[in-house]
Amino acid sequence: MAAHLSALIAVAGLPFGHVIGPLVVYLIKAHESEFVAEHARASLNYQITVSIVGIVGIIALVGVMLGYIASGSAQQMSDTGTGISLAIFWVAIAMAVLLLFLFSLIFIIAGTVAASQGRPYTYPFAIRFLR
């Protein structure tokens, strides 16, 4: 359970705490139990996947914004259509971030419940870096 719940350390403000928590559990407890090792690997793989998606998303967002500024469109903010398009863009980004956070929270809770019941758990959409 600690491997899944430790991913919530990032909510407390520790950068990459969502990766560090499961990694610490894996390094400390994996040799004691294959069950613990499996859950720690699953949590760690999912958190690494989420980190990669987040970093790629930030890079894409910065690229879009720099392209927008470089094209000179930033000076046309008085144009109502441009302002509305930019507002829709930012709302879509905010919704995507919120959905990613909510789904991650649901998956973490599901993994915690599975671990507490002695069942294996596989995070959806996780790349298996550790096997």
C-alpha cells in the first residue's frame, strides 16, 4: 500500500515526489517480498510514465506559445477571435491537466485497495520500465 500512497508525496509539494516515494519503497522493501516488489514496480512505472507525459506536454505547450509569439499573433490580442482562441486553448490545457490528475488519483486509490486486499494491480497506460 505504501508504494501506491507514497506517490501522493508530490501533492505536498516535493518535485518528483510521486516517483521518489515508490522508488524508496521499491529499494527498501522489494527484497523482502515479491508481492511488495510487484506493487512498487507497478506504481513506479506508472509515475515515470506520468512524468514523461507531463514533461512532453510542457515542452509542447511552450513550443505552441513560442510559435504563437513568434508569428506576431500576440500583438493582435485586440482581435476578439484571437483572444477567444487563446482562452479556449488555455481552458483545454487546464481541463487536460485536471483530468490527468483525477485519473491518476483514481488509479493510485485502486492500486492501494488492490494491495490491501492482496491482489495484484496493473496501472492502465503505464509503460513497463521495470519488469
